[in-house]
Amino acid sequence: MQKKLIKEALLKGIDLTPLYALHNFGCLRLAARINELRNEGMQIETILKPDTSYATYTLLIPTNRRK
């Protein structure tokens, strides 16, 4: 269920952080769910935040599909 909610959020263009995932999906292991989605073929970018210990995840959309 968490993976489905995370996938839906990414498809809506929401950039996900571990704190967002915890509050909105009850997910303590966002990186693991992201890995599962990547294994299913989703292109998800990891952006490491400077001076922090967490990353933000965003869905990559091919440039020919961007508005």
C-alpha cells in the first residue's frame, strides 16, 4: 500500500523526502520503496541535500513529455 501511495505522489509531481513519506504514508523506509519502484522501471532521481543526512526523490520525465 505504501508503494502505491508513493508512486501516485511521484506521478503527481510531488518531490518526496523521508519526513514527508513518514507523515503522509507512515513509511519509515522510503529508500526501500523507491528502490522497488525503480526495479519496476520508474526513473526516479535522488537529490542529496547539502548539509543534511537525507535525500529528496523526484520522478524524471522525458524532456519530450514536459510541458
